[in-house]
Amino acid sequence: MTAPHRHDMTAAALGAAARGWPVFPLAVGDKAPPRGFTDWETRATCDPDRIRAWWQRAPYNVGIATGPAGLVVIDLDIPKPGQHPPPEWDLPGIGDGADVFALLCHQSGTTPNLETLQVRTRRGGLHLYYTAPPSSHLSSTNGSLGWLIDTRAWGGLVVAPGSIVTLPDGGGRYTVQHAAAPAPLPPSLFKLLTPAPIPAKRPVHVPIAESRHSAYLRAALDREMAHLAAAQPGQRNRALFGAAAALGELIAGGALPEQPVKELLEQGGGDLGLSRGEVARTVASGLRHGARRPRHLAAA
């Protein structure tokens, strides 16, 4: 990469920050943070001095932390070669995420508000930038609105305009297509993105046999669940895996019952906002990992 490109990336980062959008580095030519750069949602900044220091190291791409920026970005993708719509979206006129978005707006009785900042993505998709409603805390979504539609809010990021991605599945520059100020998120979309009320949780009781290890086991269980509850965005899946692995050692050693511990972990992962499928896979993987090193406590 040339020096002018480094200057361009610094300017792009400073430009986004000047709009009040916290930014952080993405790996050169990529859409993900550099290796070892964790907790990006909390580390993202609008501080010009920190931004200049980061981008002096390399011509990083620019990530915008959408939640702290007060943004909701609708990501309308195009199909990859050979990709076809699932049956529920296999309809006349539906060829990509923009078509699905238009249909969703039509079904909700609204006209898509396209008088907003629009960014063309590296593969020809489109990012529509909207401002989040005040005091809202919408989470990012992956495909739940419709085929080839993701949304980026809390827990998510977008690649800022000016960034250049060079990945095997397609490369190119992110460019501003329509340079308007982000419009407020339409109420119809806010309604679609607002999760249904969470039903009351069923208390999970983990029975622990009375022995001289009872207090230790209860403390171990409470400690792992407390660590899990405190996990920050970007670290939650890893924290869930770690808790499952640690408790899996005790389960394999016969000190804890598997099913209620599994239910407790799954409930904890769901409380963090992880999807049901992701939670189930991570808990199962962590328990298997822990079972490789069973911890046998001495009999009372």
C-alpha cells in the first residue's frame, strides 16, 4: 500500500469521527479488526489524536461502531454466484436484498426512504444509513428481516466509505453513492427490528449433592455465570465457550449434573443477545472440550 492510501484512510477515519461516529481500525484489505484488536465496540473513538496514532501504524480500513454512533445501517447484499433465494423469497422481481427491502416496505404500507446516506459496498451491495430512534438499543440482525438483508446497530459494525477490501469472495472500494445526511430510521423498520418481549425465564436449579465440596461447586458455578454475564460485545461467544468448558470439566468428573448446567449456560448466552443457534453450538462445543479433562473431586 502506498503512502497516499495511508493518508486517505486516515482522512476517512477522521471524517467519520467528525460526524460523531466512533471508529476503529480494520485489517488492511479486510472487513475485520486486526488480530488481537478486541473489544472494538468499546474501544472505538472520535478522538483525532488516537485516530492518527492508530492509522500511522498501517493503512488500515475504517470500521464504524454503529451502536455507539447512534446508527442503524441496512445492509442490502447481492447474491453470490450460484446463490438463489430460499422458497419464501423465490418470487417474481426478487433478485437481491434491495428487492426484498422494497417488498418489505410495500408490505408494511410505507415507501422506502432513500433520501439518506447511501454507500455502495465492495461487491455491489448497498448500505443505507439511518439514525436510531432516541433511547433505543436495537441489536444487529443477520437475515432475520429477509433474504440478503442484515442490519448493523449495537454489536455491529460497517466498513466506512473509502475502505478497500480484497477478499477471495470479492473486492473493491466502499464508495458514497448518495451523500445525504442519515435520515431517521422509518417507524415501520423500527417496529420490524424491535424484538418481541422476552417471556419470563424459567428458573434453572442445578442440584448439588451435600458434601464437603458443595460450597466449592456452588461458588464455581456462580463464578462462571458471573463472568459470562459481564462479557463485553465481541467477547460474548468466547466467554460462553469458556464457561461451558470449565463447567464441563466438573460435569465429566461427576461433580455436576449435565442437563441443568447446560440449560443454565444456554439461558446465560441468550441473556447476552446471542442467537439460539449460536448459543446451542457454543455450549455443546465447550462442554465437549471440558469433558476431555474431567475434574474428579475427592469423595467426602
